[in-house]
Amino acid sequence: MRGQYWVLVAICTALTACQAQSPANGETDVARSCGAARLSGWVGQDVSTLDEQYLPQIVRLIRPGDAITEDHKPGRLNVVLSKAGAIKAFYCG
């Protein structure tokens, strides 16, 4: 019985070590790859207020009704806009 206890402890320790570490602030690697999380303060503002120095090299503006490709580029910032040009959301991909 005592030997089984140590086997169980070893298995649990090994499984814990194999788990992916999540960022402390809850931000995913994908969100960090293009900086979408740090731009959340601009949601609700007009797209013209975005300062290019804070944006990654690849930015895609998505307006209602726009056709967008399904290719995934982790470093690309997608900016979702309203009909009026207000920023609704940011995401990477």
C-alpha cells in the first residue's frame, strides 16, 4: 500500500510538471503576439484615434460586411469596426 502511494505521488508530480503555464495576468500568448490586449482602452473610440506607433506591422481593419480571409497570422492585429468607424474589438490572427 505504501509503495502505491509513492507511485501516485510521482504520477501527479509528473502530470503537474507537464501542464502549460498560463500567464499571470490571464493574457494568452496569441493576444500578446500582436498586442491586442494592451489596446483595449481604444474600444469605443473612432479608428482615426489609433496611433500607428502602438500598432504592429500587420493591421487589418474589419468593417461590417467586409469579406475577410481565414488565414491565421498570430502577429496580425485585427481591428473590428462599427459602421460609423468606432472600434468594437481587437484580436490577433
